[in-house]
Amino acid sequence: MLENKSNIIIASILLFLAALFWSGNFIVGKIAGLNEIPPISLNILRWSLAFLILLPFTYKEMIEKKELIFKNIYLLCFLGITAVSIFNSALFYSLKTTQVITGVLMISTVPVMIILFSIILKIEKTNTFQILGVIFSLLGVIFIISKADFEVFKNLAFEKGDLFALFAMISWSLYSALLKKKNYGLSPITLLQVVIGLGVIFLIPMYAIDYIYIGNRIIINTNFILVLSYVVLLPGIISFFFWIKGVALIGANRAGIYLHLMPILAAILAMIIFDEVLLFYHYIGGIFIISGILLSNKKNA
């Protein structure tokens, strides 16, 4: 009994810290935007460094299971593109212009959007409550990106940052749904390593276009080093290990509850650091999104 209670306490601390560090990713992404740090440059450096840090722990399994990796190479490439190449680049771009609160509210719909893609791709069976959850969450997103002004839809006058946040949400949801599609036969850390490596490969042409044709350049200064250090170490690697350990101690279902702390923590941090405020369309959209999440977790009688 004491051991179980101890496991719960340790898991709670680890999972809370993982959620906090992932929430901080939005804050640091906003800081990167305010400091004119190019999102694609930041993204490719972040994941390249993460790949090198993880390599000593994964190279043996990658060599031993290279045939398995090549057997699934097309699907793994798609995972790399959606999770690494697109998601983080789009998220960092969105935070250059949109509020952190808007970004985290939209990203909080990911669990429900995973259900939508699971339905479309016929990965999992669904029920009536989950379908209603998807509808409510989509309504929440509509309220947020339109700012509850439906003239925005009429004139297609969406803010660029909100559209990038929407694109990031779709990309991560698709990645997560495909991750459930099959057992890839790799340990979680090695699967992550393969996805990172493939994602970085597809980031190279994006970086070349951004650098050569758009002219985005990194200025090496204290702000850049601090931002890069944070995104590589805390949400990129340490949170992943904390999450794995927490799930091992109390199980995936109980651990999943901690993900719902992310929008709350990120919103609190945004209000403290950037003086952001919750606007009326955040409340309306948030109510729909929360309703969608609650509905999607119900089961048919």
C-alpha cells in the first residue's frame, strides 16, 4: 500500500512537470516570435540537437531493427513530417502573431480531433458521444478563429497566426491517430528517435527555402541560446522521459488526465508573463471545447 501511494506521488510530480514543461513550450514559442527568431530555423536546430542527445540510447536498437524500420518507412516518414517538420514549425509561426491563450485552446482540442481522424481513417470504432464531442470541439475552434464574428468567415478575413495554430492542431492530431494505427515494433524512445530523424530530413529543404529565398537568419544571442536550450531539453527530452516514467507507474489512462492541465498552465503563464487576457470568444470557444472533451470520454450505455 505504501509503495502504491509512493508511486502515485512520484507519478503525479513527474506528470505535472511534463505538462508544465510542455505548456512552457507555448510561452517560449511566443518569446521566440517577439525576438524575431525564425520558426523553421529554431525547429530544425531543436530536433537536430534532440536527435544527437538521444542517439547514444537508441542507435543499437535502430541498427538491430533496421529492416523493421525500412518496412514501415513510408508511414514513419509521414509521422516525421506531421509531428516534427510541420507541427512545431506551424506552432512557432502561429505564436508570432496570435495569443498564447488562443493557441493552447485550439491545441487542447487535439484529443477530440484524434477521434475524428480515427473515424476517417477507420482506425478505431466510435460512438455517438465521441461524434458529438468532435462537433462541439469544432464549434469551439470556429468561435475562436472567427473571434465570434461570422463576418470573418464571410470575408475570409482570418488572422494568419490563428490559421497556423489550426494547421498545427490538424498535423498533430493526424500524427497521433496514425501512431495508434499499428504497432511499429520499436521501443517508445527509439520510435521517437526515428520520427525525429525523418522529420529533420524533411525540414532541411524547408530550412533552405526559408534561409535562401525568404532571408530568415538566426542571430546568436542570449535570448536565442535560452530559447533553444529550453525547447531542446525540457519539452523536447526531459518531459518525454518524465511522461514515460509516469505512465509506467500509474498507467496511460490516469496519466492522460494530466494533459488537460496544459491549456490551464499555459494560459496562467501567458497572463502572468505577457499580460494576456481571456476575451469573450475564448470563453465561448472554451466552453464548447471542454464540452467536446467531456462528451468524447463518455461511453454509450
